[in-house]
Amino acid sequence: MEPEKIGKNVEKLMLNNNITIEELSNKLQIEPQELTNKIQGKQEFCVTDVLSITQVFNLSNEQVKQIFF
């Protein structure tokens, strides 16, 4: 899936769960600007990001597929 589309999916997930860039970046242990770049499609989410996001939002395997693949 295209990085921009993944970013939009993560942004939607954040909005639906009322979590800010600062909160999620803290949980992912990355800088807020790095998360912003990933959401905007300027950088790709790495495997550790996907695993962390899965845990933070308690995503099912199906949800992970829909958001990232």
C-alpha cells in the first residue's frame, strides 16, 4: 500500500481513538515530527512502528491488514 494511504489510515485510527501525534509518538518512542512525516507519507512506517501501533490500539490481524497492507 502507498505510504500516503497508510498515513491516512493511521491518522483516522488516531482520530477515532482521540489520541494526538504527541501521545502516539511518545508511545512509539519517536519524535512527533517523525510521526508527522510518516502520516504525511514522507517516510514509511517500519515493522516496529506497525507492531507498536498494533499494541497501542489493540488491533486485530484483520485491522492490521486493512491499515498497513
